[in-house]
Amino acid sequence: MADHLEKSQHALLNEGDENEMEIFGYRTQGCRKALCLIGSIFSLGMLPLVFYWRPAWRVWANCVPCSLQEADVVLLKTTDEFKIYSWKKVIWISLSALSSTSGLTPDHPLITDEGYIINRAIRKPDLKVRYIKVQKIRYVWNNLEGQFQKIGSLEDWLSSAKIHQKFGLGLTSEEQEIRRLICGPNAIDVEITPIWKLLIKEVLNPFYIFQLFSVCLWFSEDYKEYALAIILMSVISIALTVYDLRQQSVKLHHLVESHNSITVSVYERKAGAQDLESRLLVPGDLLILTGSRVQMPCDAILIDGSCVVDEGMLTGESIPVTKTPLSQTASSVPWKMQSEADPRRHVLFCGTEVIQAKAAGSGAVRAVVLQTGFNTAKGDLVRSILYPKPMNFKLYRDAIRFLLCLVGTATIGMVYTLCVYVLSGEPPEEVVRKALDVITIAVPPALPAALTTGIIYAQRRLKKKGIFCISPQRINVCGQLNLVCFDKTGTLTRGGLDPWGVVPCDQNGFQAVHSFASGKALPQGPLCAAMASCHSLILLDGTIQGDPLDLKMFEATKWEMTASGDDFHIKEMLAHTIVVKPTDMVGQVPVEGLAIVHQFPFSSALQRMTVIVQEMGGGRLAFMKGAPERVASFCQPDTVPTSFISELQIYTTQGFRVIALAYKKLEMDCPTTALMREKVESDLVFLGLLILENRLKEETKPVLEELISARIRTVMITGDNLQTAITVARKSGMVSEGQKVILVEANEATGSSSASISWKLVEEKKPGPFGSQDTYINIREEVPENGRDGSYHFALSGKSFHVISQYFSSLLPKLVMNNFLGSSCVFAFSWVLLYVSIVIPWIPLVQLSVKLKIFQDMAEKAVFPMAAGFNYTGHLKK
């Protein structure tokens, strides 16, 4: 094997990606192929079966190593710990058909421009392209760089200016044809796997082959009853598995088939706008988005206008998301890196629904196709279902060891049987039969049937609870869980936030708290205007929709929202711009209304959002809201009260969600689209704090108590203020009474000072620098030997986590790890129980159902929310 891999030229596929693979070149040899065919005949089909189990052996037997450029077969090996092999044929595409219809020649400008991967893949002068298809993705051979590269998406190096210049007017019909032929159709095709294929794949499992061998041996010994019982169990097991896989295949096919039959409007450089079937889209096409409720058939970069999108299909949250156009800057920096904001705010993802499309002025909403087919966000999601990543669970490792122990025991028994029967003078055929019989006794043939039946039984129990699993083989692993991570807002706490009050501020510092419970109207001014306009809410069919926090904040102002009509004109304003106006309930106000002319959407990475508004009959303003510390950093220092930190701590220690607000006046002579975010978000005036109440869900405490009683660790991961997270952890029972929380703060190395860590009990105020003095927190002090009343919890921000990972990596496991005593004992018992249930044929159903019920009950009580954020609150025992 090593010789083969050394002789073959190899490279990396998807270098640096999680799907990275090594790729080796091979060329098929006729004589080797003929020898393998003869071997298959004489081995009665055993050789093809071995090749099916070991794809690399098939390639090594039929082919000889060569360079990737000459290869007609490639061998792929994953670079992870599993080292899984697979092989693919190299396929040729000929552009000769296009040369006759479009007049393509090797010196045509569309062919000679080697700035793009598509052109580099075309071999001259015969105009042919080599490619391989791996897990539904095409990889073309780059003749210039001598490697296979992914195709079906725009190049990452493209700048925003290049995207506008190259694709802003659409592709020509010749470019579309070339890209269509090389990139393939824009389709997420999931074929319904035929039953015979599923059946063959299941039957060729090594366990079932061994089972077939065992049954044949038992029939030769006239052991018919048990053999028939095993056959019946196996047939039922195979039938259930095939039925389940078939149902999954049908459901997945119906889930994605609608994606392939959408009609879109595409702008062609010479012919103008025309309707086209979505299957014909290629990267670089210019889409024209009109109307509302449009399903996106591909990933596209918005270059003109704005859109409100429902990304519930991808994120699971049906909160409308505002997408802004990619600005055309002179920088040559790749478009994904041109600003610190999340580049996804410019991308319309495949499978999402465009709720509203707003054109800038009299123009159209335009977007450039970024990725097609399985390269898209939806395609990647489908691929993760079709090709789940293998997991190296301890359960599987111990299962293999368990089987190896059985094989070792069987080998010893077989040798002993051979010796005994040979010495006793038994006939040779009887000696062989008895020796093989020992293997079938030690390694239970009913093992695969029992495992399959158990998994299907557990899957159906989960289904009744509304829990679905795309990889049923992993259900048994749920019984080994010892850690569950939770998001805070919407998971531990209720999804909606209730406004509690605002703390205005002026030159004299923070003013008295205005409580919404008092029923008094909010004082009118910049603070109220910020709450009424700094949001991403939309009007859909006369109903205000958007983020629950934004909705609650807007409702607290008693203002109303409308869409701009024909009688309201502002330069550069999008069609049907959102306009907010005070109602009669709020009394006299200094402004008639505000039109939201531009948004810099909220980003969890930036922890803020900003809007530019136009006063009716007045000037232009910018409002910002976000995390208090972040907003304060963009404000003029003299406008931020000196008591800012202490005031903030008053509310965060009570578990309130705190949002800061700020604003500034903008010059009227500068176009809105020309304003850079960095310029708008500078020299702001601090306005005050918005206090929101976030109550716990009723089921939070019982669930956490049940997990803790089962010795399953609970961790909170949130993007909220760290002090708020600690308070919620205490209220929910994640941190019980009597337990202490240690705040870990890490600072990066700057100039002459080295990286440092400070440790501070949350109740204390004096930090102790790590390594700077002999200050220690004794975590063994007053800690009972049995129990968790004296245990400590660690809380750290995302920034500190990054610094510790970079400079104090040896310390990180001690902070985030916690041993789960007893897991290995429970695991060993479960495998012994499973073995006994199979060896003794009359008790398998009882014992297996007991074991599966234990695992199942634990699986049903486990909750796995998607957690994303910056702060980490963990637990470390003594």
C-alpha cells in the first residue's frame, strides 16, 4: 500500500477545508483488469466482494500509479483520523459542439482569458475539460496550476468592484453556454434509490455475509431450527432497514425537488431580461428580482436594491432578515474581506424566501449568482444528510474491541477443537466443520439483526416525540452524553423580551429611570426616535414583522409604521421605504416622522446595528443600538457618563438584557450610498440604556435539574452580557446556591507586556493577575468530598477564550473539561448485556428492550439547541 501511494502523484482536494482529501492518480491497465476478471470468476465472486469492502484494493489491483494529469482513475483518502478510501473515474467534457454553434476557437477571447478557473480548465487546442465528481460536487482539472479545483461558484479572490464590472451587466449567451456545460445544471437532484440497490448494499454488509456462512454451516450439521430462526430475524431486519432507508430517500427527494423547477428572470448582456428555468443558471448570471415571495434557486450576491428574506429553512428561525447591496469600492481586497461586517448580509441563500425586494429609485433589484447546485447553502445541507461525517465515538471503538476479543476467543477455541478432533481420529470434513462451528458460537450471527432492530425501535419511539434523526446509527450514542450546551435567549429564557424601562442620559450623567410599567408616555427626543427607527422591522401585508426585540422596542414608543407613498419623495430613497411617525397618544413631538433610508444590519460579530434616517422636513441622522460596551466605544468620551460601568452592572446583575443607544447628525450633501459604515459609526452622542426583562421558561429549571441529577454537565453559550448570563445561570439552577463563579479575563500581548490572565470571584471587585503576585483561589477550600455544593464555575468571554486558546492552551482543558465518572462502567455493562442477550437465544428481546429503553429515555430527555455567541459559562469540579 505504501509503495503504491509513494509512486502515485498526489495532491490535496479542498485544502484547508473540513472535507479535505488526498487525491492520487492511477491509469487503468488492460492486463491487470483481465487478471482481476479471471480472479473474480475463480473465486466465485469473493474477489469483487472484497473490492467492494476495500475500494483502494480495487484501484491497486486494476491500475498503475501515474501523474494526476495522465490519470483516468483517482483514489481519494480523507485526511481525518478515519482515512476512508474511495475512487472516482475521470470524465471528459468536449466543447466542440459549442465551437460549431457559437464559433468558439482556441484563440477566442472567452477562452484565452485565464483569470478564471473555468478558462484554465479548458485544454487547448482540442477544447476539452477533465473533471471528477465527488459527493455531488464537480472538480475540474486546472491546466495552469496542475490540480483539481471545485467548480460551480465564483472565485473567492473577486473584489466588489470586479463583481460589479464583470457581472453587473450580465453574461453573454456564449459565456452562459460554456459555464453551463462545465459547471453542470443548477439542480439539487436527489434520486430515489431503487429498492434493489438498497437491498444489495444492506445484504453485502460483512455481518450478513458472515451470517450467511453461519447458516450454511448449521444446515450442513442439520441444525435447522436455530438456522431458520436466524434467517427469519435477518429477513425482518433487512426488510425494516430497507423500508426505512427507502422512506428517507423519498422524503428527501420530495423536499428538494421543488428547487429544480423555478422560473427566474435573468439579464443577458445583449438580449436583455428574459425568463429562464432555474436549472440553467450559472455562476455569474445576473438575476432580476421582482415582486415578493420569491424562492431563491441559488446563492446570489445582492448588488443593487435591498431585500427582506425569510431564512427559516436554513436557521430554523422565521425572523425576517434584511439584506443590503454589496457596495462598489475601489479596493482590490476580496469582497468577503472588504469590511469587518459579516459578508453574509449581502448574500441571498438558496432555499430561502425573498419576502420583499426594494429597488433603489427607479432601478431594479439585481443579484449576481454566486453558487449553484450542491455548492449552495441548501445543497451543502442536503449533502450533509446524504454523506454524514463519521464520528469516532468511544461506543464504536469499544464495539470493535469487543468484536476483536470475540474473534480472539473464537480462534483459540478453533485451535483447541482442531487439536482435540484430530487426536481423536475424526474425519477431516468433520474436523473442519466443528472448528468453523466454534467461530459461529463465539461471534454471534444475530448481532447485526439485534442492533438493527434495536435502532429502528428506538427511532420510532423518538419519532412519536417529534424527534427525527438523519443518522439512526448514532442513536445508541445518546446514552453516553455527559455534556449539553444551551443558548440563553429563546432556549433557557423566553423568546420575547419585555421592555422594563429606559435610563436616559445627558451632560449631567444618567437620569432617573423611566419605567414602562408606570403607563406614562416615553419622553420625546433623540432617545425615543432611536427606539422608533433603529431596527430591521418590515411591513408585510399591513402587519409589522421582524425580530421580537425590535418589535417590543418599537411598540414601547407608541409610534406607528407606514410605507412611503407617491406623495413622499426623498432622494436615493428605496421604493416603499419604511416611515415611522408619532401617534396622537404621544402628544407634541419635535419631528413629523422619520424615513429609514439605509441600514447597516445587526451582526453578532459586530454586536451592533446602525440606521440612517431622514427627518420629514429636517436633516439626516444616524442611530446606533447594540451591546453597551460596543456602543460606548463609538461615542464621544465626554458624552458617556462616568458611572457607565456601575450603572450597567446594576441591571445586568439582576438578569436584565441591556441595550445602549446613540446617535449623530449627518451632512446632507453626501449621498447615503457613499457613506461608509466606519464614517457613520464615529463620534456618536450617547443617549442612554434600554432595559429589557428576559424571563426564564417554565420548563428550564426542571430540565436542568434532571440533567444535573443524571450527572450530565450543563453549559451556557450566549452572545449576551457576561454578567447577565451569570445571573440567568443562577436563577435557572445551572449554578446552584452556595456555588461560586470565577470570572476569567485574559488580555493579549501588546508591545512590551505579555499576555496575562486575571481571576476574580464575581462577588469580589479586586482581580488577581495571573503570575504577577502570589494570589490564589483555593478551589479545594470547603468543598465536600461528595456533592457539588462547594464546586466552582468559570465564566469567560469569547475574547478571553481566544486569548487562552492562543497563549495558554495547556490551561484550556482544565477550564472547560470535567470528568464524567461512571460512564465507562455503564458502557461496559451495556455491551455485556447485549452479548448475553444474543448468545442466549430465548432472552434477546427482553434484555435488548431494557437496554434500549435506558438509552432511549436518556436520548429523549436530552435537548440539543443550536448555540452561537461569544460568552461561555462553564463548570469545573475540584
